[in-house]
Amino acid sequence: MPTPRKSYAQAELEGSIRVNKARFADRANAPETTGSVGDPPKYFKAAQKAVWHRLVQAIPAGVVGSADCFAVEIAARLLHEFRTDFGMQASKISILVNVMSRLGLDPQARTKLMLGEPKKKESKFVSLALALGAKPN
């Protein structure tokens, strides 16, 4: 099965664009989601709403927007079911793990997210050279 196509925003977050910008050129004009995920659906029970709020709190900042409320809804419902129904089907657990990974809620997924510019490490020799009168590049 081929690897799913990444959105421009996802490629930008993961740093793939810096490696091969031409590969993602046709995705640059993709629509962007704005706003927050919002409140849980009105039909959620109190326990499901608590799971929703915990998920939204756990998702790394800048990963989801208003259009992602449906993925968060799926994750919240399945996570609530996982916590209350100990006989949950393996296929539902697989979907839960997949959705949570797409939301940046597992260690491997978080390593792929690059939010903001990467921090540049300055060599200790640069500060020494500057102190000795060298000109910065």
C-alpha cells in the first residue's frame, strides 16, 4: 500500500518542504483551517465531554484547527469507549490509535512535527571568535 499523500501544512510542520520544495509546490494553495476545535458536540454525555477536553488539551499547539473537530470527535468517542468497554473490538482500537497518531498524540508522531523554526545551535567557538574580533557571517 502506498504512503498517503501529505498536505502542504503537514509537510511544512515535518520539515519535508525544506528537503524537496518542488515536490510540494502543487499543494501550496491548499485551504488552511482556522480557529480552534471548539466545544464538544452537544449530544456528548458528561464523561465523553471530559475526554474531549482532555484530548484537546493534550494535542500539541498548532496541530489542529476548526476543520479537525470531526477527527477529535472520533478520537473522543473511541477513547471513551476504550476506557469503559473492556471488550472493545481490535479494529476500533486500531482506528483510535491511528486517529490519535494523526493528531500528534503519540511519541513517534510528535517527533515528526516541527512547529516553528528549528532552533539553531551556535558553536561555542563562534562566540569565542566574535570575542576575539572576527566578523560574523
